[in-house]
Amino acid sequence: MAQFLAMRSSLRWLLAVSALLSALAWWWPDNVSQAVARAGSASETLPLPSVPSSSTATVPDAASTALPDHLPTLTLDKAAFDPFVGLQPPAPPPPKPTPKPTPQPAYVPPPPPAPVAPTLTYRYLGQMTDPSGKKVYYLAKADKDVPIVVGTPLDEGYVVEAITADLVRLRYPPLDVRVEIRIPPASD
């Protein structure tokens, strides 16, 4: 009881009203409980339907219960929604037709490069007059000195075509290419 007095006054009032309403609900029956009570008493007075016993049941003969020759067919409309499949998204639109690519011509390899004469590795070395008074010209290749006259073949396939006072002209016969080696002017 000391705890009840120690509570706030508003809480004490709430508890008191709740107890009073509970007691009132015990003494005052509502319409539902009366209706249930009346329904229970009415069912006790109603007679039960009679069920024929198995000993008194008769089996109908086969002539009176003949089966039809053909049963009627039952047509059903197609269902608008299949609950086992669920909602299906709409079908995607058909792909747009792609233009057909223009056929490319068959691969044609580029023509091979034109043949080129080999690199000339000779340089003018000098000239000399022999005891008979004839001039002899020399070309140098690396460490080797080569005396030349018109018609002399060289290692790379070149042939001496002409020798003048200011140049030596070489010819590469397979391609008919001509190359000139300048002779520097004589210094006095």
C-alpha cells in the first residue's frame, strides 16, 4: 500500500478508474454475451435431421441410372494471367536492320619495290702515267687499290663505261643504271 501512495496522483486516478470499469464489466452483461446465450439455448431445442442407416439404404437398379452416351464438352476461356509464371516484361523490339557492308575488294598485296642497284663502295684514288705515257686510273675500295680501264668489271657488278678528265662513269648492266665518280681537279 505504501507504493500506491508513493505514486503520482494522476497515475492513482487512472488505476482507480481502470479497476472500477473492470468491476462494472463483470456485473453488466453486454448484448453479445446475451445473443450467444440465446443462440445456445435455441440449438438445444431444434431437432436434428434424420440420416438413413446403412441397413435401410437401397441400391438403385442399373436401368434407372443409365449413364449418358456422350458427356458434354466444357470450353474454357484462356486465362489472362498465369500465376505460376508471374508478370513477364514485354518482348524487346526487334533489332534495327543494319546496312550490309559494301564488299571489300580482295586483298591485293602492294607491288614489290623496284629493284635498286647495289651501293657503290668505290671512291676515286688517283691516276698515274706509266713509262709508255699511258694514264692509269685507280679506284679504292676499303684497303684495296683497283687499276681501271674502260670495260673493267668491279666486284658489285658495275662495269667501267667511260673515263674522262673530270669523271669515271660506271654502269650496272642488270638495271642499266649509270653512276659517276667525280675526279677532283689536279692541284699544281
